[in-house]
Amino acid sequence: MSESQESTEGNAEQQGQFNIQKIYTKDISFESPNSPKTFTEKWEPQNNLDLNTNASPIGENTYEVVLSLTVTAKLGENTAYLCEIHQAGIFSIEGFSDEDLHGMLGSFCPNILFPYAREAVSDIVTRGGFPQLLLAPINFDALYQQHMQQAQASETETVN
């Protein structure tokens, strides 16, 4: 075997593998604590979005990633609705460095899950009798980088 063939095969072995095994809704909740009164008021809500991701290993090279979204719409001091969804996925990831693996679990996988969560929120809010809510796109790459910078800064503070 020539040297170039060995080099090519070595690169192929080092190439990472990524597969989506399953995407599913793990938990979903909708509350409209002040209805029907809410429907009689002028609809100018203040919306708040809380976002969280969590990744955990469930087998060798297999991970569950859960994207949690909580949307709260308020009219003044009263809650019009609260919609919460935990959109999950099972992913097979192997052949990546630890740094790349963390990036995939913290950014790449949530990017895959977000459109499913966004659609579910829109559907649930509409079924609750409210105007459709379309969540704006989220830059999970930027959020992940921000999280890593904050973690690095807190490590630096702890050392000093």
C-alpha cells in the first residue's frame, strides 16, 4: 500500500460520525390562568422566553439532548399564558474531539431541535385561543460561545 493511501485511510478513520436517532417531545405544558378575562382585554402582551439545553449520555456514543423553552405572555401584571416544551433528541456522535463533542451537544443539536419546539409552541398557543406566536430564530452557536466565555471567566476568577 502506498503512503498516500495509508494517509487517506487514516483521515477517513478520524472523520466523525453524526446520526439523529429520534426527535420527540418529552414534556409539554400550557396554562392560561386568567382566561376568559384575558380574551376581553386589548392584546398587547409582553412576551418572555426562557431557554435551556441539557445533554446527557445514554449509551456509548449516544446522547439525549433536551431543549427546554418556556414562553410567558403577560398583559400588565396578569399572565395571559405560559407555554413550556421540552423538545428532545437522541443523537449518535462519535469520532470527535472532546471540544467538538461539547460544541455539537451545546449548539449543533439544539439547532436541530429548535424548529420542532418552535412549531409546537406556535400550535399550542393557537389551540389555547391566542394569536399565533412565531419565535424568532436563535443563534445557538453564539449562545454556546457566550456560555463558554462565561465559564472560562468564572474559572479565571476562582483561580485568582
